[in-house]
Amino acid sequence: MELEPFSNRYPEENIYGILTLNIVDAAHSYGLPPWPYPVFEYYCVDPECDCRKVRLVVLAPDRSVSAFDYWWENQRFYEKWWLDKKTAKEMAWLSIDPFWVPSKHTGNLFALLQKVMDSDASYIERIKKHYAMMKG
Ligand SMILES: [Zn+2]
């Protein structure tokens, strides 16, 4: 699964405006220092692959990065990639990228992103739109 930054193909789009605002508003309740927390979106660009996921890479003020995978379909959809249900259940929705070294902010950012994904339907719609743009 080859991932490419959304900003590579669509540099003119405001790639992190909406989520940045949400994070600034909420950061203080999650033990995060004040900072815009830009979020970079990476998508799979294989036109044959319908994985329906985004990798969100968040930059913290200490220049550390945290990476999360967001899969917006339900567990059943992903069971065709992970034959065992346990893995599919763990991977569906939001997870900390297991191949990325976590920083001291990763846990708090994960909690904050869970809240965003729970409460901001427009942000999820935007992710789906960007996914379609990257596949097209
Ligand atoms: Zn894919």
C-alpha cells in the first residue's frame, strides 16, 4: 500500500485548516501545549486498491510527529484484508500507527483525535472526499 501526501497532488487546497482549529480549541483539555497541530493526510494512491483509509501525521511543537490510521468503514468491510476478525476489529476506525515511533504527545493526540472523529462528521466527509480525489 503506497501512501502519498494529499498536499503533493493538491497543494492549492487548505489541507489542515478545519482540523487545526478543532485541535487548538480542544488541546488544553488533553494535556497538549498550545500549538496549531497541523495534520498531514496521506492516502493510498493505488487505483486498484479500495482500502478506505487515511494516515494522519500530526506535527507537535517539539517537532515530533505522531501517526494515526483512520479507517472509516466498519469492521466487516476490512475483514477481506485481515482474515481474522480480531485484527479487523482493532484496525477499523482510529488506531496509532504501529510502525511509527510514538512521541510523548502521541497518547494525548490519539485521545483528541478520537474525540474529533466522534464528533465532527464534516471532517470525516472531507477525508472521504480527499480519498476520492487521490484515487481519481
Ligand atoms: Zn489502498
